[in-house]
Amino acid sequence: MLTVHIAVAKVNRVTAVDSSDTLETIERPGGGFSVVLVDGQGSGRGAKTLSNLVTNRAISLLKDGARDGAVARAVHDYLYTYRMGQVAATLNILSVDFVSGTILMSRNNPTPFFVLTPQGLHDYNEPAEPIGLYAMTRPVITEHPVEPYTYIVMFTDGLLRAGEQFGEDIELINYLSRWPADEGREPEVLTETLLRRALELDRGQPSDDISIVTLAILPDQEPSHIRRLRLSVPFEQSGARG
């Protein structure tokens, strides 16, 4: 038996209250899971509102059973019409489809994503346009088999920009190429390591919002039909109640 593991880590840019990144995960009506990651243009409350708008639209269509590529096109058309081509957002839809036995990535994001297997690292960096700006924008769609020891890593551009303000480079390809996919480590380890490295390069003060998602297909050492979800979110109280 194989198990799908999804690990997420997010951090806002320094001094930012609202992140321009929004991420949602849903169970697909035909079986499987989808992760939607959106980075809205700009920063602050306006960018957060935009990314929420796009994410909610995509999630609604996926829940209705629409295919990922069709969802990406429909969300683009909606944003392009709604904001008249004046606002952009990046969009990634990462899905594990139990019906077809495949992993799908629908990408409207210039930032690449990576697939790690025991055979090595593959960098998917084909040109892809954000949604919302041009009438005929389409997603770049890739498909991968659901196989053990497969890791998919996607992220917003804040990860690639880590260290840029200090003249440093995260050298993501070099790091990921050394990841021991055949050891079956939990995706949380990879996700947290990448985020920690980014924060080190930014001296603890990220210049952009960073979101990282790692999806892993791993053998289940003790087969079980139990599903689990763990969430950890900091909450800062605005003040004590009187």
C-alpha cells in the first residue's frame, strides 16, 4: 500500500500582516486530493484578497468535478474578465488522482517545480504565464505516475528570492539533487529544511512571502486505512479581554 503525504510551510515577508500567498487542499470528488497554491500580485490586504478570490474559485470548480486544466483556464478567464487584464496571479494546482493513478500539475507560474525520485531530480521550468493578464493564457500541464519514493516540490517565488537582498543564492537545484528519495523520509523534513535555509539566507527577515509544498508518495510500513491531518498555525492575541 502507498500513502500520500503532504507537507506545507509558509511565512510572510517581514513586517507583512497579510500574505499574498493562499493555499487550500481538498479531497477530489472522484478520489484523491488537490492542492491549490496562489500568489496574488502585489502585497498587503489587496494581494491577499486577490489570492483568496482566485483560490476559492479554483476550489469550487474542483469540488464540482472539473478537470484541473479546465479549472485553471476558467479561473484565468474569470480574473481576466473581472479585472480587465490589469491584475495577475500565479496559480499551481497539484493533484493526486486515484482514478487515473497519476499526479497532475497544472501550472500558471514562471517559478518551476521539481520532481524527485530514486532515479534523480527533474526540473520542470517550461515557460508559464501567470493568469489574469492575457486573453489566451493556458496552463502548462504535466503528468506523473503514482509511484513509491516520488516527491513533488512546488513553491512561490519567495523561496527562489531568498538571500537575494544579501547577494546570496539558495542554490535550490544543488540541494534537491542531493535529497535521498530512496530513503523514504517524511516530506515535512524536506519542507522544513528548505524553509530554514531560506530564512537563514534572509537573516530571518524574508523580503517576500514564502510558501512551500512537498507531496510525497511513500510505501506504508504498516498498512492502514486511517487518514490523518496535522495543522500548526501561530496565533497572536491582539489583547487581553476585560
